[in-house]
Amino acid sequence: QVQLVESGGGLVQPGGSLRLACATSGLTFDYIAMNWYRQTPGKERELVAAISSDGVVTNYADSVKGRFTISRDNAKKMVYLQMNKLKPEDTAVYYCSANRAYWGQGTQVTVSS
């Protein structure tokens, strides 16, 4: 059974940082690309960051380039999203995805003073 469980969300002030983590099980993790998406009410889920199976290739939404960093630890079957210089518009539910085939339950990130 495949499971993805996000953690690390919360309330942070503008300019602050958070690190999201996604613990996975049941996947052939070494061979699957991983993604972070986010969604706000009334909007479609958008891709925030993606990382190749070997961690060599990463891609980011223009809105987060230079502020967010995706990484993975294949030995631990974990994927991370380091979010720096957070803005109020980063407020959303953040989802971990295994190549868009499997999804976590999401973790709320709220950026507000």
C-alpha cells in the first residue's frame, strides 16, 4: 500500500521559512519522480517543484524560483521542500505527489503577520 504523509506546515510570518517533509512507503522510491503541489480554495492545484528520481534534475514554478528548494533522500524515502522568504501568496495546502500517481493528504502553510 502506497502512503505519502506530509509534515512541517504551519503559520509563519512573511519573510520566514518552513521546511516541508514527505514520508513515503510502498513505492519503488528510487525510480520515481516526486513533486510538490499547492492549492488554494477556488483554484486549481499548481505544481510548485519537481525532482527527478535520482535528484539531479529539479524544476520550479516561476513564482517560487530562488526561494524554494526541493530535495530528496532516497535512502530514507523522503522528499523535502525548503521554503524561504515566504510571502502571503504562498499560503496554500501543500501536497506531496509521486509522479502525480499518488498523493498525500496535504499540509497547510499560512503566511501572515
